[in-house]
Amino acid sequence: MKNTLKVLVLALLGGLVAAVSSGCATVKVQPWERAAFTDYSMRPDRDPLATMSGEHTYFSRESATGGRGVGGSGCGCN
């Protein structure tokens, strides 16, 4: 009897978690809310020092130079 109750509680809890987490995927941004995404604080390059540091780390790790859109990994294959 205890195992049946435990399984039932776990099934209900799992269903509740699935129902709550699936609701997040259906949220749509309204046109008047899109201005928040164009705010300066939402830009990934708003801090020049952090951008330069991140790019230095990226290019040092990848052994490549140039922009991020450049193909290849710095081995000279392309």
C-alpha cells in the first residue's frame, strides 16, 4: 500500500512539474515589450574591456586570429 501511494505522489508531482515547465515555452513577446531587448544593457558588447578580454581568451584558446565569422580553426585548412 505504501509503494502505491509513493508512486502516485511521484506521478502527480512529475505531472505538475511538466505542466508548469511547459507553460514557459508558449510565452510570446508582445510588440510593445520588444523595446526592452533594444536597451543598451541588453547588448553583449556594452563593456569594451570585457569584450576584448573574452575575444583574447577565445582566440588564444582557438589559436586563431581575425573575426568570429572567419571559417576554420587557425590551422590553415581553409
